[in-house]
Amino acid sequence: MPVLTSAPLVGGASKPVSGRIVVSATGSYDLPGQHVTPVPQAGIIRDGQFFDIEGVHPFVITPTIEGIGLRIVLRIAQQGAERGETVVARVVKVPTGATVAWDDLIDLEPETAGGSWVIPPWAAELLTVRDEVLAAAAAAQQAADEAAASNFNDAAVANLMNSPSATRTATRALAGAAFGTIFVRDWLTAGATPGQNTAAMVAAVNAAESAGVAACFDGIDVQVAGQITLDSAGMRVWTSTPEACTLTQTQALAGQGIFRVTADDVRIDGFTLTTTTPVTGGKLDLTGLVGDQHQHAAIKLDPGVWGTRVSRIRASRWFVGLVGFPYPIGQENTSLPASWNFIEGLRVSDFEVWDVWAAVRMSGLEDADYENVRGSYVPVVGGPFGAGSEPPPHLFYISMPTEGGNVDVPKGLVYNRDVRVRGCHARNGVGGAAFSLRYTKGMTLAGLTADLCEGNVDMIGVRGFTVTGCHSMRDTYPKNNLPNGNRGSMSWLYCEDGVIDPFVVQAAENFDHGSLIFFSVCRNVTMIEPKGTIHLANADGGLRIGYFSGTDVRLVRPEIESRGASAAIGWQLAQGFSGISTPHLVDPVVRGAVLRAVDEVQTTTRKRITYHPDRIGGAQPILIPTAVPESVMPILENLRFGYPPDEDTRIIGWHFGENISTALRDRWPSGQRSTVHSNAWGSPRPGVINANATVTGLMCAPFGADVELRCDVKRGGGSVGLALRAIDESNFLNVVINGAGQVVLAKRDEGVFVNLGSAYTLPEGTAPVTHSLRVRAIGDRISVWVDGVLAIQHTLIDGDATKFVTPVAHGLRSDNGGASSEWTNLRVLSV
């Protein structure tokens, strides 16, 4: 993979620039046997050169397959007295080669020019007001133009419109076809009932569908009693402005929405949609609701629809503004179908809500884009929910069904794919986090803000994601927030392969606040420069401001501040799920009233704290004794008990110590039973296997003759490593680290050990360092890698080629390894 070299001079810069770089793929793609979601990358720019996020190593850019571009965003600090930055964005293809210069990248889309300065909030507000004034003027002109066209239409067919009712419907349809739009108001009758209004609008829409034209709802403010089904591909219903049409549903508690989309390429543009459902005591009252609560939705998308466009909507007093599932509504908590009809190509923009449980509630998405969804949300009461069992509300709730219904367990049956949420804002949100996003592969979040809400982003089970510019102001996330699992205002749980760019979370003043940032059981995720401020109203102390754990995760240059009389805990570094955790905290800054800046919840895990005083102004850390800065330690993978360790479909076996000291000790977590198993094995802590100090032993299960074994091994004594093609305790092959600081391939033939091939000498010698062993056995060929280096290759000959080619048992090997020797991350892969 090529190294990206020097950065460009942009924005009038006259000397090498500094800043940040984020790289993400424009989409995911399929390879034989797997769906690939590329992992976002992040780095820094220093003195005109690209580096990794810690500023130590060159920035290595990962190319994608043909047809998938890389989106590169540079945030380059301004030179001079003003604070700000220039943003440069490109979508490129990476040419081959060991290195690649910025100018050598091949543009797939026009480059966004430099000089796009970040502006202060007060200026942004002025620009927003300006844009709204201009938009209102343009909308008024459009309305005037369309009203003139409508008046001309009315005049042209005035006599026909007064004709007998038998010919009226046909006349209106012909007039609509002639002018390219059917005006629905022409089909309505003054004084009609809600049911009659609905029937007339359905007739008008059907006529528009038959004529292949759009239906305009301008000039309508009526009650309805039923929904309008859009079942013709390419259909468009629209208004000149949302204020031009208000539809009030009187049968929402009977499960009726306003629009139901059952066809592809449907467009809904410019409506105010509300209900007569009461809001009592700040809660949406669903008492008397018939059927599933998701039927109480302004716009419903049927499973499998493609290309829906929803824009300029104002929705209130609904359980959900926009709802869609890959299965019929009502089945999400019952038996799930074997096949899924994903909602594809959805585009939503300018969608405003108030007095709703959620603006968006979706599952089964592929290639979905949301922009400028905004508003407030409230709790619900009554309906299908018993007192105390009401679900927490959100502005966004995107998820997938889970096994057993427990959303806090990473058992997603299927995932949403390629979802983008940008420029959305929640305000005055009560009862839940603004953006609850779950079980998605390929997600982009940008510019999500919340004001006076109980949390901003709450992500669970998301893989392959980028988060940029998310902020929570005057946050009201309460202490001991049980509906949210007491995680925090900004939380990530069971998430993998992502980059979280700078964000800000600021607690409301004089508020009994809970945690600000929660980051747990994640894998291969980097969080860059989060900033949090908490104002504690109570004086009990002991509150954690941030919580951080995971595998191969880094928290880079975080800044948190505690204001008030209470003494909180800054960052808690904790043992993650399954007990294997390697959080890496880089250059933390903790200010204010804290008991401890960095705290360890469990001391059995391996954590890293890298501290560079020169990079953070010479400040000194405040650490408890068990969390002193440590040297770099080996990074382990987070292997979940009872689950495959990652998505590699070749993995057929794994073991990390579960049940190894019980009566089930011969049963591997991956399901196999050891057939060559000798002497005592143990697990000193979750995720780690060790051996009895005084004995030798094997632990091998059947997987087939040709396999690949991978394991991290630390030698504490004797000879320790992997066994393969074991027949019994006296006949097997093994790859071990011995007391001479070597890795050797040997056979035990009728109890006699004989080395095969040349030994590999470890650079560290006999030091108790964890090494990554990888052994591949295919036919008579044995290959051994040590820490990624091909160390041994050997071909079995003569009797060995007969005896040690067909046995199928593989696993661990210890020869007086002792309790201090450790095996972690054991995996067996098919080849």
C-alpha cells in the first residue's frame, strides 16, 4: 500500500502546512464470499508532511477496487492571527506505487477548492438568516408563477368544470394531463367530511398516476380520514411550500398515516402533516391506538421500494414522521422472514418535526441519505406500552432486528448498509439521545448537533463509519440513565472500524449530569480530539466524565473539564467485553475539579497511556498508581465469548479459555471437541489460556488436514506454541518458541522429537514478549510466520509425507510452559 507524501499549499499558504486528514471510501463492495466495508483512516499533517494519527509513522493510504473512490478531506490550519481552517475535499483513485504525491491522485469528482474557511457561530447564524430570506423570496415567486398557471388552467376549463358530475372527473383528468399537473384542490368540495376529502384526494392522485403527471396540493388545509397510497412508479406529489398544504389525520390512532409508498421512484415534496392525537403533559398520548405503533406515521415506506425522495416536510403529533422496514409493519418482534426487502436509494431532506416520538424510524436501508432533518421529540404514553415500559424517544432511530430482542447484545441478524446522516439538528429532546443509530455497515455522520437534549449520538453495532463535527450543547443527559444503559451523552458500543473526528459535548449548567462520553467494547476505532465540559450541580463526587475501553482503539488528545464543587473522575479505562481490552489513551488533558484524571476500573487488562508533554503544553498527568504511563504493549484482538472473532468467513475454530477449567474443558467455544487432549490447561483471566507449570500437554481438535493456525504466544518457560496434525500425544507436528529464543518446527514421532528445517532466531531472544505465530499446512508444505515475517518453509518428505499429511487435529502445545506462558487469540482457518 502506498505512502502518501507531502501536502499541498492551499488557502494562500506560503510555507508548509499543518492540520488533519480523514480518508473514507465512497461505498462498500462485494468480494467472493464477503461484503467489504473499507475502514476509514485518519492522520495529521505536520510541516507539510502526512503522518498517522499519532504523528509518528508515515500515512499509508489503502486503495480500493475499481469503481470505488476514496474521499479525502484535509482540514488545514490557517496561518496568521485568525483562528480557523481551510477545508479541501477530493474523491480520488490511488495509483500504484510505493509512494504517491498529492498531485498524483486521480480525481473521480471535481476537487473542492481551498479557501473554504470555518466561520464563527455568530457569522453562521447571520448567513442562515440570509439564506432563509432568499429561500422565502424564491418560494414566493414560484408560488406566484404556479398560481398564474393554475388560474389559466381554471379559466380554460371553467365551463367544463361546471358540467354535470358524470363528466367532471374525466374533465379534470384531461385538463391535468394537458397542463402537466393535476391540482388536487379542484377535486375537493367545500364542507366535505374527512373521509370525503380523503376519497377525493385519492381519486385526484389516481388520475395523475394514470395520466403520468404530478399532483399539486397547493391551497389545501383539510382534515382526512385515511391514507393516500402512491403505487405508481415515478409518481410525484408536491406543493410550492409546506405552508401551502396542511393535511390533518383524524384516524391516526386507527393506524392511518397520510402517504404510503408502495412503488419505486416516488417523490413527496412540500407538506405539513399533522394529526388530532393529543399531547398531554409533554407526552404524545397513544391511548386507543389500534395495531402496531409504527402505523401511527405520517409517511410509510413499504418493503423493497427504491428511489423514494422525501423533502420539505413539516410533521407533528405522530409516533414517527417517516417509517420503513424490510418487512411488513408489525413483524419486527415476531417471527422474522427468511429474506429481506431492503429500502434502497432513499433521499430525505428538509424534514422538520415537533411533538413526535421520532422523526425517522427505519430498518433495512441500503444507500440512504438524510440531510437537514431537524426538530424536537417527546416521550409517549398509553397505547401498546405499559406504564414504565415506554421506549426512549429520538430524532433518529435507525436499527435492525436483533436476536432475542436485546439491543445491547451484538447479535444483529442483518445490517443496514451505506447510510449517511448530515447536517441534522435536534432541540429540546426529552427522554432519549437525539441520534440512535444501530447495526449498520458503512455509515457517515457529519454535522449532527443537539441543543437541550438528553444526549446526541448513541451508536451500537455500527461497522465502517466516520463521524465528523458532531456537537451537543446544553446537554441534559441525566445521571443513572437506565433507558440508555447509563452510557453517556455521546456513546459508542460494539462499534468497529471507524474514525470519530473532533466533537464537543457541553453539559447544561447546574444540572445533575451523567457521563459525557462512553466508548466501550469497540474495535479498530480512533477518536480524535473530543472536548467535553461538565457543570456538576451536586456534591457527591465520583462521577466519571468519560469511559473508554476496547480492542485496538485509540483516544487521541482528548480534553475534558470539570467545573463546580463536585470532584469527578476524568477518564476511566476499563476492561471491555470478554475481558480483553487494549485502550490506548494519547496525550489526555483533564482540567478542573477531579479526583483522578485517569482511572482504571479493572487492573487485569492491558492498557497504554502515551504522554507527550511537548505536544500538550507541558501539562502533567494526574494518575492513580496502577495507571502510570506504560511502554507500548502488544495489541490484542477482542474475541467475544461464543462468537466468531471477526467476519473472516474462513475462520472455523477459535478458543480463548472459556470453560477450560470446568467439566466442559474439552469443548472449544467454536463447537469442536478436543480429540488429542493431555494434562491441565487453565485460564488465569478472561481471554487468556495458560498451562500447568509442571507438565507437558496438547489441546487439539479436528478441523481437517489442511488449515491455517493463528495465535499470540508469550513464553514464560519451557517450549510453547502450536500443534498440528496430531495423531496422539506421541505423534504430532509442532511450532514452538524454545528456551534458546528460537522458533522451531519439529515433529514428535513415536515420542522422539526431531527438528524440521532451520530454526528462526527471535530478535528479542528469550525475553517474555508476546509473538504472533501463524502456521499454514497444505499437503506436504508447512509455512511459518512470526510477527508477520515468513520465518520457516518446509516440505515433508519420505515417511513424514505419509504420516503427517492426513491427520486433522490441531491446537496448542506446551512443554513445561508454566503458568506464566500465555496463549491468546487462537484461531483456525480453512485454506
